[in-house]
Amino acid sequence: NDAMEIALKLAMGYTKRFKTISWWDSFHGAGFGPASIGGEAIFRGEISLLPGTNHVPPPDCYRCVYGHSYPDCNLECAQMIRYVIEKEGGDVAAVISETIRSTPYVPPYEYWKEVRKICDENNVVLIIDEIPHCLGRTGKMFTFQHYDILPDILVIGKSLGGGIVPIAATVAKREMDVMGHRAIGHYTHEKNPVLCAAALATIQYIEENKLVENAAIQGEYALKRLNEMKDEHKLIGDVRGKGLLLGIELVKDHKKKTRAIDEAEAVMYRCLEKGLSFKLTMGNILTLTPPLTITREEMDKALDIIDESIHEIEQQTT
């Protein structure tokens, strides 16, 4: 939350502009600035928000709001960013987004290439929020590396503290170091040496134990098995993900793609009874974020539980 506030202040100070563009359905923190750029109604309702916070539809290849099918879509979701920048008349300071929204939206490779190009052409700062999945979760140290781009500002957190201690960081290009004469941070608990030591120890452990490589290997295997499960279960409409950030979207029918919300909740609780815990996203997406230390045996056990649970719920609903 604080790290995203810093990113917003830095982008606005650097560009001398005040407007932003972010995704609907996004989450960047519960503070005033992050809630304003976020796109989830539960964090935005019944309060006044920052002016100038524009939102665009996310890159949803499974449910394209433009009615297209990838790759024959001209990346309309990315072109909408260009459209909004042009309509806002040179006032847009930054485009802000998670590289992958956990996990309704996993953009195609070309999406981020196009967004990076659009930002460069319009002198707009690209802020990438990797707080939920930095440091190896997706099979690379940073998720943006999958797309061969470089953000202007990178925001990281959560796993930076090993999932235990509260620490985040705002990392920017050297040329953006223009706000040293202003106190754009100055938070009570910033620069805590104990937390910094914990973050360094976390990075060291990840590197020494090759957890990034393990996430890539186990994630590739898991996605292969999930695609096999998709062919076997009528409830599974789509599977997606990178590394150990995986999603299984349950639908009532494959043509209309009606969200199977009740069925997803039933599957979740059935899995809990069998000893497997995960969260639901958008009400119908089983969001799987196993530990980076997971073994092949543990992965198989978890996927078997999901497979069995989906089968049992399907039997009940037919």
C-alpha cells in the first residue's frame, strides 16, 4: 500500500501530470491512492476517490469485452489504453497494472509489448505492481520478465518478507530520481533495518535453494495436468497461469461461460475437508498459489484432491 503510494507520487512528480490509467477488477492496496486506481467495487464504494483515475477493461482473452478472439483481435484491450491517453490530452502520468491479475487475467505475450510501446510513445510512466507474485512465484524472479519488457517503476512486496514480515519496495529507473528534495515517503515504519535483514535473507534463500527454477518446473507440470483435467470435467471452462500462479475457472456451460459460483464454493469446501486450502477469485476461479518449495509428490497429491472434488460436485449437480 505504502509502496504503491510512493510509486504514484514519483510518477506524478516526474511527469508533472496527475491522471492515471489502470484496469477494472484490479487491486493495488486499500489506501486512498491505491483504492482510487484499483478497480474492485468493494474497495471503492461510498467514499470519494482521487480525481483523474481512469480505468480500462483488463486483457481477458476468455471473456473479451470487445467480442474478439485472440490472436485475431488487434489487441483492442491494449489499444484502449492508447485511446484514453489521447483523449485525456497529455495529462496521463502513469499506466498502472499487475503483470498478471491473480488469476482472472493472464495477458498474451504481445499485450505488454504493445502497452510498453504506447507508454514510450506518449511519455507515460509504466508502473508494474508485482506485490502478489514477485520473487519467483511465476517461474521467473519477476513476472514482467515473461514478457520481455522493463517497467519504469516496479512495486514489490508480500514474498519480499518471506510471507511473514511486512515489507515492500518501490524500484524505479535511475532517471526518475527527481524527488529527493521532497518528502514523498516519510512513513513511520519505513526503512526498518530488521525488516530489511529479513528481506535480504528471503532473497538469499530463494536463490540458494533454486526456488524460482522449482516454480517453473512444478508449474509447467501442474498446468499440463490441469489441461488434462479440463478435458475430463464439464465444470472446467478454462485453466491458465504461469509458474505456481494457477487458475481453474469453473463454468455452468462452455458456450455461455456462465460462472459456476455455487459449484466453485462447493469444490473449495470439499477440498478443505480433504486437507487442501486455496482461495476463490471472481467467485468461480480456483486460485492455486502453492509454496515455492512444493515437490512433485505434493503437487500430485494437491491436484488429485482437486480432481476428485470436482468430480464429486459434478456427480451431485447432474
